[in-house]
Amino acid sequence: MVRDIKSSTSRFINQNRLTPGRFEWQAGYGCFSHSKSQTDSVCRYIRNQNMHHKSISLEDEIKHILDRFGVEYDQRYIIRDP
């Protein structure tokens, strides 16, 4: 399902020239859920993620979230910053 979403959205973005260059998703994917009461804070996070990731890398943040919730993971599959 995620493969199909990534494929169709990148095709749409490129066909409609919504970015200056060719758009491509990074390899892999991650998925986190949240409750309805967290919607505003999640939207705020998305709007400010460029600034947020100047102080913590995406890789470190993902590990922190997984550790906080006791999710076991294989280091080989953690998304790396470009």
C-alpha cells in the first residue's frame, strides 16, 4: 500500500511540476499514529520540521520515539538523514 501511495504521489507531483526539479521519495518509510487530541501538535510539528531538525536529526528523533514507546528495531532499517 505504501509503495502504491509513494508511486502515485510522486507521479502526480512530477506530472504537475509541483517542485522545481524531479521529485523522488526517500527509500523506505515510517508510520506513526496519533490520537485526535494530538492533531494540532502534529500539524505544528509538520509545519516546523525544517527548523526542528536543525537541533535533532531525523534519525535520532525516530530512535528516540521508538525507544520511548519500547519498540524494538533493527538499526539497519532506521531512516538516515541525507
